[in-house]
Amino acid sequence: MSDGANEDRFAKGMKVRRSVLGDAHVERATAAATDFDRDFQAFITEGAWGSVWSRPGLTPRDRSLITLALLAAAGHDEEVAMHLRATANTGATPEEVKEALLHVAVYAGVPYANRAFKIAKRVYAEMGGEVGVGGGGR
């Protein structure tokens, strides 16, 4: 593949990454990059954002819900929180996230969904939503 194609994929990926995660998040990640992980940052920008998230087959909302379910099922708590915050940009509603996490419980296991629900309540409360209000839990 030519360098031009990689540059195009990087530019497209950066545009999508910023639209989903927000400029502030991307600026922090970019500023924190060092010689050690700069290639990794380029890889995820080109691969995840420029090759997959930028495809026309699903909406950002759909990709957001799929991503949240997969991250929750794999127990990637920090990434779950980051992508929950991104729902403000993708249009995935708390109700839709709840439904996706119910799928996680059935297909990946209740403990993974339980953790994701706790993270969602915390993140939504931090974002000013009422979802995080109240007690509960397993």
C-alpha cells in the first residue's frame, strides 16, 4: 500500500476519531504520545478509525453500541467509560446502551454486564445524566 493511501486513511481516521471521542480527548492522546507509542497511535487512527469506523455500512450510533458491547464483554473498563462518554457524540442513548449491556449479560456473562452497568451509571452521572442516580447493583 502506498504512503498516500496510509496518509488518506490517517486523515480520515483522525476526522472520525475526533467526531466520536471529541477534540479534547484526541488532543490529550496526541500530546501524550512519545516515540515509544507514536506508531501505535497512528495504527489505531488508521486501523480502527480510518478503516472501520469510517465505513458507510453502519451509523456512528450503531458502531458505538457494538463497540460498547464488545468492550464490556471483554472487561475493558477504561475503554467502556471512554466510549460511554463518546455516546454524547454518536447519538447512542442511555436506553440503547442499557439494551446493549443486557445482551452482554446473556451472551458474555452477567459479571461483565454488571461491571459495565456500574461504569455506565458512574459515567452518566459524571456527564450530568440521571441514569447514575440511586443505589442498586448486585
